[in-house]
Amino acid sequence: MTTVMTYQNLNLVDFAATEPTELQAQVIDAIDQSNEFLDTLSVFQDKDFTPISAEQALDDVMSFDHINLALDRNWGILSHLNSVMSNDEIRHIHHELLPTLSAYGTRVGQHQPLFDRYQTIKNDKAFFDQLELARARAIELAIQKFELSGVALPKAEQDNFAAIQSKLSTLSAKFSDNILDATQAFMLPIEQSQLAGITESGLGLLADTGEQYKVRMLEKEELTQAEIDDLPSPYYVASLNIPVYIAVMTHADDRELRKTLYHAYVTRASEFDKHINAQGESLNNADIMSEILDLREQKAKLLGFDNYSQVSLSTKMADNVAEVEKFLRDLAVQATPTAKQDLEQLQDSAKDYGIDDLQPWDNAYIAEKVKQSKFSLSQEEIRPYFPLPKVLDGLFAIVERLYGITVKEQQTGQNETTNIATLWHDDVHFYQLFDADDSLVGGFYFDLFARSGKRGGAWMSGFQARYSHDIEGYDQLPVCFMVGNFTPALAGKPSLLTHNEVLTLFHEFGHGLHHLLTQVSVGDVAGVNGVEWDAVELPSQFMENWAWDAEGIALISSHVETGEPLPQDKLDALLAAKNFQSGMQTLRQIEFSLFDLLIHAQTPALDYEGILQTLESVRDDIAITETPEYNRFANGFSHIFAGGYAAGYYSYKWAELLSADAFSKFEEEGIFNATTGKAFRDTVLSVGGSLPAKTNFENFRGRSASIDALLRHSGFNDASVDKAAS
């Protein structure tokens, strides 16, 4: 059995005693228990065919929620380990469970007696009106979820719906596997002559990858130990893991090396990627993508929608595809003049380095040169001023000033005592969050460094929501995992972050606060749960602002060796460069968002060629630079093919509008104004999904959202874009 450590209602996982096979058994057992409960439910209360009362219906609903805690917990642990410690055993068990979980989820979503109970509660107006706000909202959202799960479909169509759901879960997992395997399969030994320009920290990353390369070559018997011993030390090897990739693309003078890595990165899991997995199978995602789109369209049609984009938007702030498309295209109009200036600046500077035809593999390299010449800013020069321990101390100080909360790192180890948190990897740290009255709010794990077997990117997983059940006498506080792929500690120094990594850390911590600071104890709408997808990025993007503020930067920066604060000239340069390339970056996000929206809005569903043609069409409309024909960005677009952003990637820009406008209140009232901080906590962070996101925003801001702050923060002058998100 997996040990559960109480830890003051945090109910932590004893990772030292957690085995994938045990998690598998516990998931199956939890599903069996839930199915047994569903088997007992009838449309009627007793044999006399007495209708179920609203009170009894609510008791049944809450009992079912409580039974499902074990499933959510054990599957959440296994899914997390598959993302951060993936190996053949974990991946096999995880994927083997997917059809079972899909079948169970479909049964719940189409279970008429359970659905009837939710309707009974909602239809008894007197009873429903006296429910606490969070419970009432959870009931409404559940009814919507039932409807989107096909509860009203005829039996034959329900069976078809179930098969579609099962296949989609398997395909999404396969898509993600292919990206991870393709990323980690690529390793390129670097000649000494190719190292020019690469920074000291970059060389450290390449040398570390070289050690991994030696181990791999030995394990695969492609090199003998004697041959490995003959290799130079350090031995430099490039990979597609993000810290290494960025180090080369930003600083390597060797243009051919940059081009080689770019080609490898943008062709991952495509027809140009010849790597295979451990089973000898191709990693090409092409057929998977078209099949996913086809199945999503079938699902939409079964539910009575014209296309999958309509399904996606039915649960979001935005009303329809036309509204989102107009928002994105209007924003593109605003960004394009600035983007053209950005491009001209890069093209002019590229000529100084003998580059007359600026290409995508030159952009990061030349952008770094421009930063150094125009702003006297080098990411490598400021990296020593952002050692991770200092950044964390400053981050925790910022949220203490804003929200009156305190973060304390907790003792960790590898045992089963109830006062030590055990971890899944030595890099991981565990923290507890306390309120101003010293009451425990929740706990979180930081797993911040890139490594083999770990999915790329950064994310917050709301593993355990705040929840209570009075009848059962059960309480649990929120716990989350915050994951990154930052540059690890090298050469005896702590991890030194680029400012971009600092922003990512603040972003994920914003998600974490949204999850942890909730005062809602109804799990379905606690924290990030129940929040519309195009608003869930509001707290995360909002938090980034303090990593751009001079007072905030003063708290998170000091030189790793001298302890000196970031010098004024470097601070001025960093702030001056805030909107550097913002036009091009905005167009890039709009390109991705429109592509996602349109491929899910087209019927019949697109095949692989149609997917690529749609992307090319969007680029023709939006992009201001040419993209190489071989670029297969879509084949690695995990957000929409293996994540929750299908027909919803626009959420990043939509929520950025909200976050910029929310932050403008702090700009007006004081960057560390505790009263304003309390208001944001009370109206947004604390209420989670218990109210519509639009209501939460307006309760904080006192009005509808305005795009003016977003345009100002982005460096765009014309504020005439239609205020779609209002």
C-alpha cells in the first residue's frame, strides 16, 4: 500500500514507498468502488417509486464525490510520475490504464440516475437557492459536463461516444510520448571549432549532456568503455532539451550548428524525424494529429455542434469562434507595425555579422547581439544576479507583502515518518504555505530542473484540491506540483536563471497561488478547478509583472558570488528591453492561436496535408517572415494535441488582456499595496471557480476588462482594438 502521511491535513504522498504497480492496483480498486456505488443508484428513492428529494440527491452527489477522492489521488500521482520520471514501467502502466479510465469517465458522464440527481437539485429552486455559492456553481457546471459527455444521446450513440473518448485519450498520450522520445533521441557531439560564442554556463550544459551521451552509448553498446575513455574530457554534446537548445541557439557563432539544431527541433515527431521508439515504431505524429481531429469532429457532431471549436468555446468566457477570431486578428493589426520594426532591427544588425538573409536559426542569436549593443544587456551577464535561492526568497517575500502569506521549506527525506515529506527525485523541494495567523494554507513541491525522462516545458499540476466532507469528518488542504525545466546547478554553483526563466517561475507560481489560496472547499470549483480555460492564465500572467518591476527585481536579485544587487545600469537595460521583439512575439502567439482555432473549426476534419495547409494560410495572413518548408511545428504542438488547450490556445492572449488590466490597478494604487493585494486575493484567488471568471474580474476591477493596459504593456500605441474580452 502507498503510505499516506497526514501532515496536518495535507495528506502527502510517501513517494519513497510508492510503486507504479501499487498505484495501478489502487486506481482499479477505486474505479471498482465507484462503479459499485453507481450500480446502487436508481431513478427512484425506494420500491414505491418515490421521486428522489433534492436533499437525498445532494447527499448522493457528495457521497460520490468523496468516493472518487481515491481515484483522483492515485491517478494524479501516476500521471505526475509519468511526466517527471518517465520510464518504460511507468509509461506502460499509465497507458494501460487509459482505456479503463476513459470508459469509467464516460460511464459517469452518461449515468442517467446520477445526472437526474443533479437536475433534481437544480430544479428544486427553493432548495437550490439556499445552497452555498460554491456548491450551486459546482452543480451547474456538472450538469453542463454531463451534457457534453453525451448523457442525452441514444444508447448506440453513447457507445460510439465512449469509443471516441477512449481512443482520444490513447492518441494524446502517444502524441506526448513521441515528442518526449524524439526530443531525447537527438544528441549531437560538438567539435571544438563549433564552440565559439557559447557561454561558460552553456559549455557546462553541453559537457553535462556529454556525460549523458557516454552513458547512453555504453548502454546501447554503440561504443565500448575503452572508446568512451578515449573521448576528450569534457566532451561537448548538444541536445534538444530546452536549456541546452537555447544556450546554442542564442550564443553559438557557428551558423551551421544553429541551423542543424533548429532543423532537428522543428522536425521532431514528423516525417523528417527518423528516430524510433524502444518498440521500433516511428515517432511521426502526422497520422495521430489527423486522427485526433477526426475523432474530435465526430464527438462534436454527436453532441449537436458543427465543429469542435464550438464544443471547446461552450465552456469558456468567449462566446463563439467569430469573437475569438476577431479578437486575435484585431490584435494582430495592432502588433504588426511594431513587429515590422522588430524585424527590420534584426535584419539591419544581422548584416554586421555577415548575415544578409536572416533565417529563423539566426533570430535568437542576433536578438542577443542587439540586446548587448542597444541595451548593454546580456542574459549571461545578468544570470549570476539571479541565483535560484535568491529568486525564491524574493518571490516568497513578494507574495508575503501582497497577500500576508508565509512560505517555509520543510524537511524532506526518504522515510515514512509523518513529519518528513519524501520526494520522487533529489532535485525536488517541498514547502508549506501559512496565512497571516500562522494557519496552514497548503503545500507545494518544486521540481525545477531539466533531466532525462522528464517532459519538457513548465506547468502547475493542481494535484489535490481543498476539500471537506462534514459527514465523513474529512478535510484536506490543497497541494500542488510546480514543474520547470530550468538550467540546473553547475560547477558547484546554484542554478543561475536567465530572466526568462525567472518569468516562467513567477508564472507557474501564480498558478500555484490560485490553487493554494482558495477558500472554497467544494473540490470541483476549488482553486483552478471550474475556472474557464480562457481565464485560468490570469493569475499566472498577472504574477509575472513583479519580475518586471524595479522593486520586485531588487528582492529577487543578488550576485551569486558577491551578493551585490543588480547594478542600476543592468536594471535599466533589463527594463528598457522589456518590450524588445514584443511585436514579433505577439504575432507568433496569434499565429499559433488562430491555427489551433481554425483547424478545430473546419469540417470535414483535416488530414495531415490540410493541417499543414491551414498553418501555412495562417502564416500568410499573420507572419511577417518566411518559415522553412520543412518546419513541422504542429507535430510538436502538445498544448492542443496532448493537453487541454484544443481550440483554446488563444486563452494565453485573452487572459493576458485580463492580467494586464488587473495589474494596472496596482500601478494606480501601489505595486505592493496590501489593500489592493487583499482585494485580488479575495475576489480572484480565493473564490476559484465558484463564480464565473468575468464576475470575479469585475468584482476586483470594478468594471469590465479593457485592452488598453495590454497594448501599453506590449509597447503598442494604438488602443483601438475591439475590447472583445469585456
